[in-house]
Amino acid sequence: FLTVAQVNRARVSIFPLSGALLLPGMDLPLHIFEPRYRALIHDAMARDRRIGMIQPREKGPKPPLFDVGCLGHISEIEALEDGRFNIILKGLARFRVIRELDVATAFRQIEADVEQAPEDEVLHAVERAALEQEARRFADALGYVVDWTAVSRLDDMSLVNGIAQIAPFAPAAKQTLLEADTLNERSERIIQLMQIVGRIERNGGATMQ
């Protein structure tokens, strides 16, 4: 994670959700139906439209959290008649949990160090080619239909982070992608995970924990 000079200490209201990965610059659609998270959205809309996405380490009413999450901005919101919401969350920057706060709200809040918004990164041509090649193998193995022409037009950050968000990796594996400090490191981890999942699928489809 970054040095002290590159982070800002902040109070963050969080939405713990296993398997839902948000990365800086990416969009995450969410359907909000639980009362505590409806309250979270009401609170965010009254303040700065920001909430933190973070994965819980286990199941339960108040499970422990992973150390790193991603701050998001509610860029679009649809309020439904029954009180639920459909939102689009735009990833802003990663954060590291310092401590959980003792609060009266139904939703959880933390004190966190929030990174500065990341600058655009690029892959070397050979790294980009390796990722696209492995992604094609992976999609074919799992029977996915992909518009590869559209994929080829994506910039490197959109490609790498997009795969990280949507690929069917286990929550702990997705967490390693969020915690990768460079685009190249995240791309290499994606390739490794696709190879592992591909082998599992070929060997009968046992799940990867």
C-alpha cells in the first residue's frame, strides 16, 4: 500500500459484500434492498454520494472485514417505489481499514486511509497480448461468448480491472486482485487465476476456495 504522504485519513460508511469487487475507474451496478443498506444510500446521498465497498472475510451478522476495499461514488441512482434502490457505483480509490468505529447507524463505518486516485497505467505489448490470449482460452473453456473486437479496443486499465471484477473467481482470490499495487501485478495474478480455474474446469469443475 502507499506511503503516509500518499493517503488521506477518512471516515467511510461501508457496504460489506462478498464477491463484489470495485476497482478505481470501474462501474459496479448494485441492487440495494436490505433496510440497513437503504439507510446507507440515504445517508450517502445526503452527504457526498460516497460509500466504501469491502469484502467480509466470512459469513455472519457482523463478520470481520478484509483490510483493503475501494471507495465509490454513486454516479447513478434509481429509487424504486418499495424503497429499494438500483445504483451504479464508480470506483474512486482503494482504502485500508484502520479501525471500525462504534456508531449508532444500522450500517457499519470505519476509519480508513484512502489512496489518492491512481494515475493511468499501461501494460507492455507482450503483457497485453499474454492477458488477451489467456482470456480467450478461459472464455472458451467456460463457454462464454465475448466480443473480442470490443475487448481489443479497451485501454489496459479497463481490460485488466474489468476482468478482475467480472471473472468468476472466489472472493479471496478477487481480494488478491484488489490488493495488487500495480496494473502489471494485477494482470499477472489474473492470468494465474484463469489458468487455475481452467484446470479445475477441465478436471470436473470442483470449486476453487
